[in-house]
Amino acid sequence: MTNTMPNDPNDSTLLTVHEVARRLRVDDTTVRRWITNVVLPAITLPHLGKRQGYRVRQSDLDKVLSSTTTTTQTDGSSSTLQVE
């Protein structure tokens, strides 16, 4: 199931799955899984091919990234909670 957000004139930057994956340094499949699992809101595009087309609003990506938390380990190193 995919979240489809209403049009917002102040939020016009739409990213492809590949652009999101490249920015986060993950595989396209990972981004598609986040969308399918409703971790990352996306707009579903009409399609005729093998794969469903999506667009992700830049503001939604920023919200998901800001909701990740960094924790400090007992050895002093830090780790970031993954969005999977």
C-alpha cells in the first residue's frame, strides 16, 4: 500500500526512486521496499510496464531522514537507526 499525498504548491520537488536511492547510497530495490512498507510516502504513477512508477516528495524524504535517530554505543561510537 502506498501513501498518496494531496497536491501542495509549496512542495513541488519530486524525486524518482533512483534519485532517492543515489542520495541515500542504497539500492533502488531498498527504496521500493520502503515505499511498499509505507516507511517512505510516495506518489504512485500509472504504469504499463514491469515495475510500478513512484515519485517521492523532497519534503517527505527530509521528514523520514530527520526522524532517524543516532545513538551512542558504550564504546563511544555512534550508530544510526536504519529506515528498514
